[in-house]
Amino acid sequence: MSNKRRRKLARTLVGASLLIVIGAGFSASLSDHGVASSQVIATGTSGYMQVVVTSGETIWSIASALNTGGRSDLSSVVDQIVSANGLASTDLEPGTKLWVPAK
């Protein structure tokens, strides 16, 4: 293989690698923005749905996203989430499945 061909192949591989890294970073940044990225995995029969916590979400950010349709007290939504899931604290780990009040 000639030197010119090797350099062209190396440039192509470096360019493709950069595109993959940039694409992966962009994809990760899209998934780290609040409840909109939480995945609803089940709907309960008593007005609750189950979501999966994503990186960067807090119980307060989830409650805030759910606080629509006349719920005026954000802390009461947090209390409902804590109670429905039997949480000892409001700290959440990514991947945790939570029952939350359905919108």
C-alpha cells in the first residue's frame, strides 16, 4: 500500500472516529434533560404511572414536570412520590423506577 493511500485511510478513520464520538456526546446530552427524557414504563390503576429516573433528575424536577393541571403545591407532589414509593429520602439514582402521579 502506498504512503498516499495510507494517509488517506488514516484521515478517513480519524474523521469517522470523531463523528462517532461527537454523535455519542450529542445523544447523551439530549437524554440528560429532565423528566421529558424519563421513560414511562407502566401505568398504574390508581392514577399513577411508573417512570425510570435518568441521570441528572431529582425528585423535585420530576414533581415540577408533573405539577400541571391545578396542583399548586410542589411539595405535595413530592410527598405523593415519596409515599407511593416508600422512599426513605428524596435522593434518586439513575435507573430507579418510580411510581408518580399521572398527569
